Amino acid sequence: MSFDEDFENIYAKGRQRSWKDRFSFNSYRRKGFCSTLLFLGLIFLIVPLFIGTIYHFAIMKRSFDSASLKSLYEQYQDKFESFGYSGAVAEETRANATIVSLVRNEELWKMVDSIRDVEDRFNGKYHYDWVFLNEEEFTDEFKRVTANLVSGEAKYGKIPRSEWSFPDDLDIPKYEQSKQKLVDDNVIYGGLDSYRHMCRYNSGFFYKHPLLQDYQWYWRVEPNIKIYCDVNYDPFTFMIENNKTYGFVMALKEFEATIPTLWKTTKEFIQQHPEYVPENNLQQFVSRDGLRTYNLCHFWSNFEIANMDFFRSQTYEDYFQYLDSKKGFFYERWGDAPVHSIAASLFLEKDQIHLFNDFGYYHNPYGACPMNQEIFIENRCSCDYTKDFTFSLHSCAPLYYDIQKLEKPEGWRKKVRFPAPFMEN
Ligand SMILES: Nc1nc2c(ncn2[C@@H]2O[C@H](COP(=O)(O)OP(=O)(O)O)[C@@H](O)[C@H]2O)c(=O)[nH]1
Ligand SMILES: [Mg+2]
């Protein structure tokens, strides 16, 4: 077949098809209906999606832009003030107290969770101030978001550099070496300089901060904690009326690797100052063999309600200075929890220490949940009491109950066993 004949053939075939054939639905379906539809579909899907995304980010940017956030807050300020926290307790009946949080800017949203819980369960009725401390400047966002949630006055303080830095006479090679050892031994936070500064600051400085000079009492609140029960009374005035100085919720054992020489150092101190140790102290909580060894029990200091006069006393100041001179906050990794606890147990009368057994509280990984049903119901607790840490195997609270001759709640023997990966005893 010649090229012409071939062409004629094909052309003739084409002519035989009517215009109906060519444009009929079947024809379209055969020839590319699917791809046309796909093309149109993509256009209809992608274009709105693209525009939507751009719009979304533009709106997000605008609403989180600090200026518009600020004006939004200002706009709603009156409303927050009027409906948020009604029925406040009169100022005259309140204690000279504040809530205090040492916190990093990047912990803002964890702090927000804690504030909501404390405000909803307690402070919404009392309007105590809230002091936030940080070794850096707080960001505007941090201040704006938290101040908006606190029902008292929110205050923001920067920690002096001298209180959050290595002492001049720290032996740096020795420090690096001992730090590495803790890292090799997988000791929690063993490799962190910042954690050591934090523990030292909480041990010997927070109560000296200018913003805290106006107050006598504090409640320490960390980011990311939970308050599970209503606090239907003022724990500060409770402490005052009952001659208490130091209050806690949970007690457990410290990781021995973080404090190898803390007890030895403490014993040296009390040998030099026997006058600082009152007769009716709580030493059995920290030592079961007449002060020979430390049993590692400590009050979990992420929650504390206490009188700063204690920390500001000559006794405590001398104790802190002695500890600090040994550099154990750096060469080891002494925590503020064992330091506060040993001090409270040795330098206070045992009646001055109080366990808030009606508080529902959680700090990762443990929680306290009142097993006493009356308390649980009256305070509208929202925790699982079968998971209460207080009477579990690794808790030091049962020892505390025994020393203080407190009545344990019904069912306390059904101890809950917790996984305790870091516990050594
Ligand atoms: N500003 C500031 N706060 C810190 C720093 N490290 C810890 N904190 C705070 O100190 C408290 C204890 O620290 P955290 O990480 O919770 O330790 P943990 O409770 O022992 O696991 C919390 O309130 C933290 O927000 C830090 O480097 N800077
Ligand atoms: Mg914590």
C-alpha cells in the first residue's frame, strides 16, 4: 500500500464517524474522560488547598503576632476580671504568702497547665500573687500568657548571675571528671550544669530574691504538675494557725549516686553546731540508726508550702554555706530536696512539719491521691486512688506516718507497686 492509499484509508475511516460519534459520552470516556476529570479534580482540589493554606498561615501569624495578642487580651481583660474569679477571700484574712515558680521560657505551656490547676482548685478563691523566677529574661509571650491566668499579681524576676554560675574556686577539671562519671553511670540529670545550678539555687538562694522579700510564705509550683483535688481552705493560714513551718505531699528515696558525701558533710556540720538541733526533731525520718547513716528519705521538694523565715534563719544559712563550701552541688549532684529535707528534719521540731494528706498532686512520675473516701469526695478529687504513691513500696510517707503517729487511711496496706527504675533501695 502506497503512502497516499494509506492516508486515504485512515482519512476515510475518520470521515465515516459522525460528529455524534466524535463528541458522544462514550467517545469521551474512551478517549480521555478519566484524565480530563482527574485534571479538573486536581485543579479544584489543589487551588483551594493552596489558597487555604496561605490564608491559614496569614491568620495564624496575625493572631499570634504579639501586638494582636496583646490587644486581644486588653479587649477581654474586663471580662476575665469580672467572671473569672468571683468570691475572693478578703485580703485581711490572707497570709503574707506567694506562689513561686522557677521556670524556663520554653516551659511556658507546661507552666500554663500548672497555673490552671492551682488557680482552678485553689487560688481562684484567694488571689495570692505568683512570682516567676528565671536565670534569663522572661519573654513577653511568657509574661502575657501567664499573667492572664494568675488571679493575683504576677511578678517576674531575673536571678542574679552570681547565684547561677560556677563558684570562682571550683576545680573545673575535677568537676568535669566527676560529671562524666555520673553520665557514665546513667545518673539522671548527671551531665547537666543547669540542673546543678537549679538545685543549688533552690537550696540556698530563692528566698533571697528581691521579689520574695515582700513575703514570708511560699508555695512552690513546678511546670507540668497536676492538682487533683479542690483545696477548700487556705494552706498558708492553716500552717500559721497550727505552728507549722514546712509542708509537703510526697516523700521518697534519693538516688544515692547523687549525694555520696552529703550525709558525711551534714554530720560534720551538726558536730560543729549541736545547738542547731532541737531535741524533739524528726531525725528518724532521715536516719534509722541514730544519725550514723542517711536512709535517703526526702520530702519531694517540687511541692513545698513553707515559711521562708526558716531558710532565712542563721541555722539554715550556716548549713547552706557549709554545704556550698564543699562544692557537692557540682562535684556530686546534690539535690535541693535532700538538702531541704535533712535541714527540716534536723533543725525543726517534728511538730513543725506537715504532710498535706488531703492534696491530690502529680509530678512525673508519681502522684498522691487521697485514699480517704471522705476527703476524696468532699474535695472533688479527680485522680485514681488505686495509684496513690503515698503508701506504695518506694514511698517514705509510711515511715513519716509512724514517726508522727498519724492514722493511716483504711486500705493503705494494699500497697501499689510502682516501677522505680532509678530506685536503689
Ligand atoms: N529557669 C530555669 N529553671 C529551671 C532550669 N532547670 C530546671 N528548672 C526548673 O526547676 C524545677 C525543677 O526542674 P525539673 O526539670 O522539673 O527537674 P525534676 O523535677 O527534678 O525532674 C522546675 O520548676 C524547672 O522549671 C533552668 O535551667 N532554668
Ligand atoms: Mg519537675
